[in-house]
Amino acid sequence: MMMKNALSIVAAVAAAMFAQASFAQASAPAARADVKAETKAAAKEGKLTPAGEGAAPTEKSTTKSTKTRAERKAETKAAAKEGKLTPAGEGGAKPAAASGSAAARADVKAETKAAAKEGKLTPAGEGSAAPKK
């Protein structure tokens, strides 16, 4: 998948460079002041592509909030006191539960101690080969 994306990007850049070269010969270059003015106008309108990935800018919401900043802050503080906030970095899907045995740790330890007293444990280094991942 990564290679496919890289090839697509390379092809797009090559096409853009070819197109730019052919258009540059056909038209006169724009003055620096004109380009600056166009850029400022696009920035005011919010139509510039953000730095980074080159994604198109999203349209801003036209709806107004019904709460004040103080109300939102108070709600957040209350949620923090109640422990309802998601910790930083853990906002994604919750991981699946561990698929270990259902036996309690204390039960497993007791069984292991009993097996050791009876001499039923395999000595270190003499067990079967570890499974390969």
C-alpha cells in the first residue's frame, strides 16, 4: 500500500512539473506583487492548503455555540472530578480483553507450589522448544 501511494505521488509531481513547464512558456510570468496579493486574499478567505499533508481545508462551521467558555470549562472540570474524561492518548477503540486463563493468579501460584513439592515440574532448560512466532 505504501509503495502504491509513493508511486502515485511521484506520478502526480511529474505531471505537475510537466504541466507547469508547458504553461510557463505559453503565458507571461505573474509579477511578485500580484502573487503576494492573491495569496493574501486566499488566506483571508481560508482557501489556502494547510502545511503538511496537503489536504484541502475544511469549511468552518457556521453554527454558533450555545454555551459560554466558562460553562464549557466548568463542565470539563466536573467531568474530570468524576473520572469521566478519557486519558490522553487513549481516545481510540478500547483494546480487547486479554485472552489469558480465567484462573486467579493466587490459584495458579498455589498449583505451581504444589507441583514443585511433588516434583512434577520440568527442570529448567529441559522443556519442549518454545513456539516460534
